[in-house]
Amino acid sequence: MKLIKTVNAVGHILCHDITRIARGETKGPAFRKSHVIKEEDIPLLLSLGKEDIYIWENEPGMMHENDAAEALCEICQGANIGRSEAKEGKIELSALIDGLFKVNKEKINKINAFGQMVIAARHGNFPVKTGDALAGVRIVPLTIGENKMSAVKQLGGGTPILNVIPFKRKKAGVVTTGNEVFHGRIPDTFTSVIKEKLSEYGADIAKHVLMRDNHEEITKACMEMLGIGLELIICTGGMSVDPNDETPLAIKNTGAQVVTYGAPVLPGSMFMLAYHGDAKVPVIGLPACVMYAGRSIFDLILPRIMADDPISAEDLSLLGQGGLCLSCPQCVFPNCGFGKGV
């Protein structure tokens, strides 16, 4: 910082906020730190009693907070993300489209560990709407070393830390299993739940069949749906270890590569995910709990499926912390901890 005469301060940058107090009118900042002083600001500054003023003095090897915030924003801002102007070393990021928000956790943690800078983001792997706040980046001190920002840029590796992936309007096939449903002994109440959840992403059920508990027939139904080019196959029911529950075997026999049978999420631990063929068409087995639970494993996985974001066995294993739905009397998902492991 450097103290100079206010009348000589045009073009210089304020080092701190300057408060204006007017009795019965206002109390607040007349000028924020980082403000570039203009000729027309001088009379007001003088009227606030500022004959002398502290300004930022350019030091070799140091960056002003706004310039550093720009550099940090560049590391973070990826596809389909908008931003605000830099103000007091802070830039806010928001979604430009509806889509799946992706966060590189490893990089964001390493950058925050550097100190003197922060990236505060919402949880990744959840859907966002156009205009939603995604993150804020901020430089803590007024100035920061250029070498530190260069090191952070290297850590970024040229790949943005934050992205929003657009959802795809998929055509889905639903295979509802169960002898009791197939023979009309009870109504099919599962398919309507699937239809409602798919509609949130603009997806349609292009084909729906009722099947008895016979793994060969279920496999055949799945293969027919794959054969006509459907982009998502969902099998409902018959997912437990009961000998009469044949859906997992039926999915396996399609030749799809099984990612998991079982996930550390309640409701939904008997969930199955597989990908079929070179096109990696998701073939999903949903346990009965998805039908009656307000939120389940399906709500955590579906956004990623609809954005064609590949899901690994490790991804699913990491859902354990936060994988217990608390079945709150008033559900506020996704504004809760369900599915949001550290």
C-alpha cells in the first residue's frame, strides 16, 4: 500500500472500502476496494474527509486480486458456464444450460489447499438449471504472487475444473417384470414412476412390455429393444437374491458389461448397471424400492445416464458416505446430503 494525496489518485486502485454515512439516508460503501479512481470520484472522496488515500502500489512479481481472480476463473470455467465480472477479487459462475454439473474434486481440493485463494462450488453429479449458481472463485489478499498463480495454472492442466454437460433426449425401453403383474393379479404401479422421472429430462418411454419372471424372456425383450435402437433399457423388479428373481441374470445374458450389482445406497442397494455394445447403451435393473421410495439410487444415477456421463464401479462405491436417505417428512432433495459424499 502507498499513501498519496487524493487529488493525485486518479487512475490508482483503492486498497480498502471507503464508507459513506449520511444521517437518515445511508451507511455503506461509497467505493469498494479494487475500485479504479476516476476524476469524477475526487470531489466525493474529499467530501468524505479523504484528503489522503491508500492505493495499491504495483510490486514486481505480484498480481492484483482481480487479475488473479481472472486467472483462477479461467482454470475453473468450462463448458456451458457463464461468469460475472471480477469484483473485489471474486467472480461468480452460473449455468448457461440445463444439464449435469461436473466437478473435478481432486483438482479443486488441491487448489484450495494452496491457500490465499478459494473455489467454493455446489456438489457435482447433480442436475442444474439455466441460471443456477454453480461456484464462486475468490482471491483472499489484495495481492498475490504471480508464481503462485502460475503453479495453480499448471495444476489445472488446461482442462477446466467445472463443466455442465447437456442432457440427451433419450428413447427408453421399460421391461416390467413379475408374475403377479404379468398375470394381472396386481396393477403395474412401477412404470408410471419411471415415466415421471424420465420426463424430468425430456426422455420418452418408446416401448414398454410386461414380462413374467423368466430370465430368457426378459433377455429377449431387452435384446429386441436394443435391436430397434433404444438408448436406455430399464428393467423393473426381480432384483433381489430370491431364486425367483431372475432380472440380474437376464441383464447379464444380454452380453452387456456389468458395472455393478449392488450399490451402497439405501433405498436402492440391489441396483444393477451394465453397458451394452460399442454404443455403451445403459441397461439398468431397478429394485422395487424405487417404486415406493420418494428418492433412491435411481435419482442419483439418472442425471448421469441422461448426460452420457460414464459411471464406474468406483463412482458407485463412493456413494456410501451420504448414501443413506433419511426419508424426511418433507423431502427437499437435492437440497440435502443424500448422495453427496465428501
